[in-house]
Amino acid sequence: MISEITKKLKAYEIDPAVKVVVLKGNGKAFCAGGDVVASYICMVAGHWSYAASSYKKQVVLDYIVATYGKPVVALIHGIVMGGGAGLSMNGALKIVTENTVFAMPETSIGHFVDVGASYFLSRLPGFLGEYLGLTGTKIRGPDMVACGLATHFVLSKDLHLVESALDEVTSSDTCKISKVIRIYEHKPDVKQDGVYSRMEIINKCFSRKTVEEILSSLEREAEDREEKWILEAIKSMKSACPISLKISLKSIREGREQTLDQCLAREYNIFCHIKRRTVSNDFFEGIRAMLLDKDRNPKWEPARLELVSDEMVDRYFSRVDEDDWESLQLPARSNSVDMMRPKL
């Protein structure tokens, strides 16, 4: 699917008859992410580099979307997680509905927030990116618009009207296409108990330097106030893979000062180390526990945050020490990515 989408996008980019490209899901979800079980099976049966090769194709596709010469409109209806977020969040125009659900739950399976997440999460207001990346919290369409993950909110019943209107556009001017979408735009119903109402506590806790300090800060907040989302954040982080939490935090923090291509290159390095089991077997254990045996009881190694040293984490950010390994080479593109500054 990745190869086919890439092939189509390359063809559409040079086709003068194509003015805008629409990405949408075929079903109730936009995209819940990659088939990690299939990837796991291939790696166990063969070699870790198979996953690296597939992942390289995926991030090249994400980069093509981000640097595309024509407006890419993602109709994000239903679930958008992991690889689906990489495909849509890096595009120019992102339409969500009342049924859209976004999450980056990678730390729960021994992985880390990737596919450009260290770029687009680090550019959310305050320390919201750290909150979403470390807890895997789900947020809905209205909150996605409020925080900047999405550009437009449209009721699901009107999506077919938007798509029909986009079929009729005669210009690749992003502003003009945005105006077409705006005709069908609806004011999002941002709930009082939604993610935006939590920003004061999120900034207070997730601005801490280490994962341990973040968790301790959340636990202190839980003692002072009985708010369900704080308890859920604590529970999620305590059950997540310790080394994945530390990798994700470091990656998001580094992403604040880097361009998208730098973020993708760093994430590719980390990905290769995880699949190669340079430091830990946690990804394979996470897939076993959460998706294969489904006992939901992964045995992380190291099992606790305090046992994960800075040296262990730093190894994931280093070059892979194999003779035939190459760092990520992204294709030369005529369009550059707008360098959004982190909204701290």
C-alpha cells in the first residue's frame, strides 16, 4: 500500500490535470497504523533489516506528503493512529469530524512515537506533545483543531459534500482550496473537560526534565485533585515500556529544534536499533503480550524507569554499527517544509 500510494503521488504531482490530492480511509477509520504483527512475523522468520526497508519506504512517503507540490487534503474520519498520523499530520490540510480519534500509543507495545511525531508533536502548544506521546491519550476532532493538529472541522454527514467540492477545484492554490473547505466548516464543540482544559497541569507536569520527574509530578497532582485523566495518565505511563518512554521524551525534545527531515532521520536510527534489539527485546515482547498472546502482561527489560540509564537511551540515537547499514536518505524535493516553531 505504501509503494502504491507513493507511485500515485509521484504521478499526480507532475500531472497538470491534478490540482489537489485527497487522502481518505476505505472504511470506518482513516488509518489505525501499520501492520506491526506482519512486520514482527517477517523479522522473526528472517532479518531485522526487512522492517527497516519497509519503514524507510513509509517515512519517504510521509516526507513526500510534507513537501508535496500540490495541496494534500486528508479527510481524517474515524481512527488515526501511528502510521496513519504520519501520513496525514505531515500534510497541508487536515479535515477532522466529530468521529475522529487521534492517538500515538506506541510506548504501550515497546516502540516509540515515530513517523515524524517528534516534529508534529513537539510543535503543539506547551508540552501537549509530551503528554500525548508518553501516555498514548486519545483526543477527538474538536480538540485536534483547537491544538493545531487539524486545520478544519466538518460534520461527518458533510464529508461527501467536501469531497465533491474538491473534485471541482481548478486551482492548486492552498488558500483557495481552504476557502472551499470552509464553506462546509462547522464550529467544533470543544468539551469543558477536553484536553485543552488540562493545559495548566499538562505544562506543569510534562515540562519536567525526565520521565521519572513527570510521573512524580502527576502523582503529586493526583493527591491534590481527583481528576480521572490524571489517574489514567499515571496508569498508562506505569504500564508502558520504560525504555520507550525515555526514548520518546528525548526524541520529542530534540525534535523541537530540528527540521522534519532531521526528525525523520533520527527516528529511522531509533527504529533500526529497536528492530535490531541493540539494547532491548522490548518491542518483540510488547507485540507478543499485547497483540499475539494478548495476555496484556509484557515483561519489560529493564522493568523500571530508574533502571534505564542515559547511556542505554543514547545508544538508540547513535549510528547503527553494521557495515552495510546506511542512514536515511530522503529524496531531493523542490518544496520545503514550513518550519513551525514550537508553541511553548
